[in-house]
Amino acid sequence: MTGLLRGKLKAFLLIGTTVALMAAIACQGDQGQAGPVGSVGSAGAAGADGADGADGDDGSRGSSGSSGSTGVDGADGADGEDGAVGARGSSGSAGSSGSTGTDGTDGTDGTDGADGEDGAVGADGADGTTQIAGIVVFDASGPSTGAAEITSGSASITVIGGGFAANEGISISATVGGSDFLLGDAVANSNGAFTVTADVETGDGFTAGGIFTITATGDEGNRGASAFMVVNKVTG
């Protein structure tokens, strides 16, 4: 039922529309004169702001401004660190010699000073040795005592001594031309005795016919002395 009503309504509307179009076409006449211009309408409301446009190009640089007034001097800055030592400068030229000064006057002699006080008495010295050692000289090449036979410019002697301390060091020398000539060293045995054999030569002053002092000196203060003669031939 509802479908049938919808169909009839559509047909009715179609017929109505066609009649209206035909009436409009039949009634259309010539165009009339234009009516008077209407008054200007009131301004419309402002629309919403549009989006920001893109930045424009930079403008040209402005001219330099006038110079400002001179500012007040700032406070002095702290001293900087010392610089490195510079290279040594060249030596200056020598100055001229000064004039010779005048001699000063001789001063007067000062008065003699007072005598000083006497010094303290020194300590007593050590007691000298009371033991006198004895020595004997033999010809080392023969039985002669106190004489040595010189042959081909030299002679050989044997010195025997006693009276020294046990193990005392001993130095044996002869006096030749006023000076000591060392003949040798020895060490006394447990009996305080020693023996030394030495050569004497004419080149050292031991000439035939000469008599020479011979001395044995111990390091503990003991001392002995004797003499011997140098001969060309020992008389047997």
C-alpha cells in the first residue's frame, strides 16, 4: 500500500513540474528597465588574521653613527710576568786610565806595645833512653874486624848489633861527607840483637883509607854507634 502511494506521488509531482515550466515559458515578456541602484551596504565584520608571511630580505646597512665621547681610562692592569733574560750585550770599550794619585804622607811610628805576660811552664819532656846498644863491623869477605877491604871500587861489610828491645825496628847508616848514608834496615830478634850486610862503594864516598862512623838507631829510642875503615888490602 505504501509503495503504491509513493508511485502516485512521484507521477503527480512530475505532472506538476511540467505544467509550471510551460506556464513560465508562456508568460515570459520583454526585459524591463533596471531599477535604481541600492544604497551601499554597511561594512562587513573584519575577517580573522591570516598566517604570517615569509621573512623579507635583509635591508641595506645603515650609515655609521657619529663617534661617541671618549670613555674614562680604565684601572691599570696587573704587572705581567718577567720576560726571559736577554742575550749578553757586547763588552763596552775600556775606559781611559785614571791619573796617578799623589803619594800619601808617611804615618808616625806607633808606640811599642806593653810586654806580654810570661807563658806557662811547659810539661817535662820524656826521659831519654839510658840504654846504649853496641855494634861491631866485620869485613863480609874475610875475618877482619873494623876494616873492610875494597876491591874493584866496592867493599862488603857485615854489621852486628845488640842491646835493643825485642822486635825493635832498627835503621843502620854511615856518615859520609857529613851526611847520613843509609846502609839498610833490620828488626831485632827476641834477644835484642840484629845483623845486616851491606855494600859500600868508592863512588858514594867510601874511599880507601877513610874512617867512617856507623850508627844503628832503634824506633824505641835505643841507639848504638861504631866505626870502620876502608882499606885496599887487609893485612893478614
